[in-house]
Amino acid sequence: MLMQVETRALKSPKADTGLSVTDITDQASRLDAFDNHERIWLGRDEKRGLTAIVAIHNTRLGPALGGTRVWPHENFDAALTDALRLSRGMTYKAAVANLSLGGGKAVIWADPATDKTPELLDAYAEMLMQLDGQYYTAEDVGLSLSDADYLRERTRNVTGTTKGGSGNPSPVTAHGVYLGLKAAFAFRNGHEDLSGVRIAVQGLGSVGWALCERLHADGAKLIVSDIDEKRVAKAVATFSAEAVGADEILSADADIFAPCALGAVLSAETIPSLKAKIVAGAANNQLAKHGDARLLIQRGVLYAPDYVLNAGGLINVAGELDPDGYDRQRVLKALQEIPATLNTIFQRAAQLGRPTNDIAKDIADERLRRG
């Protein structure tokens, strides 16, 4: 059930629409994931099946930008918590990447396989129009490139599209993760050669698959898992990958664990079973709790902070908002900063004996203070 809220509504531009967009910031502040967020908007349209949350965390560096996730969370509070955590991560991601953007994220509480209708997307596009100037979005889990194109035809504050945008950002995200993963491996082993290195990839979505393509080309031995059995079978055929169950991937006999699905996979319950000595993947919010990074240190695991590693997609869509226009070569050059930033983080963490995610947050906080 939806939580009971007292809200401040935005006026709809269409008199006959069933959409309501209301401010639930005060009510969201009761959740542990709330982190002085600037504004939380709830969009509802019962007739068209929309329940959407747009969380704007921090706009000190610029307008909020973050993807839209479509996911059937267990309840509304779970969806809201996801939006709060993801938007906070986007603030840090933009800050560490030195982008003039703020952190935001949207979650549509729905099953992308059965509930994502044109009518629902129409209602969401109307919500985005009402938030124009506050929030820019792009694809994410459950929202495809074609969905983003559909939204872009109806509202301008959608990035990473083929129509009026730079195209699918997933390969760019995957390339940044690939560069960062190699940097982590080189920091631990003194070289970047991935030939024969066993890498467990959790999640074979657009980013996970593109990452597998690069790792396979480098001669890595892939271990894969996904909730979609057809994707797993395709990976086995394409990459000669070893398939394991969703409950086995984290404890697989691997050198590197690359989480590329949903977050919170690393926790006090799961970390003891981790065999890999490096964690470097594309998923957001990989740690169930910030303090779980210390458990990784205790096990001798080098953790590449997710919002540093997976910043490529954000860097790419941010390029669309550049006053000089989108320049693919400039974007690819900017991706080279990901391994450089990671090396700085790894070195400081080693010198100070602190978790890498604490060092990454220090860098982000300093940028936010400078403005």
C-alpha cells in the first residue's frame, strides 16, 4: 500500500489528465536512506497505472540527472528507499567525475515485463514535463532505449536517446567499467593482462553483456549468472562462459567479482562467502551498508567504489548537455579519468588504512564544498 502523505501538488498542464505530482519530501525524511534530499516528487495516475518517484538529492553543482528504473519493488517504501539511495549515489558520481550536474533518480513502481504500457509512459512523460529544469533522466534497469526514445518524443528532459541524443549510453558505461576493472587488477597485480583471469559477472543486461564482450576479447574466463536463462545460455555459447545459479555467483571461484545487476549484494551475510579478491562492477549501491566496506578490507578484498567505476554513462549523457554540443571523442577522453581516479583512491586507502568508498566520498564531498 502507498504510505499516507500530506503533499504539495504541482499544477498539471492538462486539465483532463489523471496525473497528480506532489511533494513528499517531508514524509520521505522518515526513512533511513534520506540524506538531506532537496525534493522528492511522487507522480500518480491510477487510470494509466503510474506510481513514480523522482528523488532530487543535491543540485549544488548543477541540475539533477539520473536514470529511471522500472521495478516491481515489494512495497512503496522499498521503491522510495531505492530512489533515495540511487539519487544520493548520482550526486557522488557526478562530483567525483567532476561534472557540473547534481544527483537525481527516478523509480517507477511497476513490473517492466507486464505493467510498462504506452499509457504509463505517457503519464510519466507528463510528470517529467512538470519537473522540467529540475531533473533530466535516461534509461536504467527496466527502461529500455526505445522507452527513452518514446519519452524524448514527448518531453525534452530525457538524455541518452537515439532521437535527439547520443544513443544508448550502456556501451559507454561498460567501457568505463572495463577500464576501471583493469585499473583495479593492475593495482593489485602489477599488470593489466586479463588472459586466463576468472571473472564472475552477475547480471547480463546491456551493461553486463557489453562488459563481457570486452573481457572475453581480453582472454578472461567468464563465470556468469542472470535471472534470464536465455541470456545465460547465450553467454555460454558466445563467450564459452561457465554458468552458475544466481545464489552461487558471489561465492564462485573467481579472481574478480563484477556485480552488474541490482544493488545491496555485498552485506555482512554475503561477504564471508566471497572468494574473489577484487570487486569491480557496474551495479549501483553494491554495499548493503556503507560500513560493509570494512568487512571487505578484513577479507583482503580490493573494492572499486561503484559510483566511480560506473560513471561512464553519466559522463556520456552529460556530454549532451554541453553548451558546445555532444562530442564523442571528448566523452571517450573523459572516461580515461576513471582509472586515474581509482588509482588515487586505492593509493590513499592503502596509505591511510581506510575503505576505498570512504576515500571516494571524501573526494566527492570536497568537490561539493567547492561548488
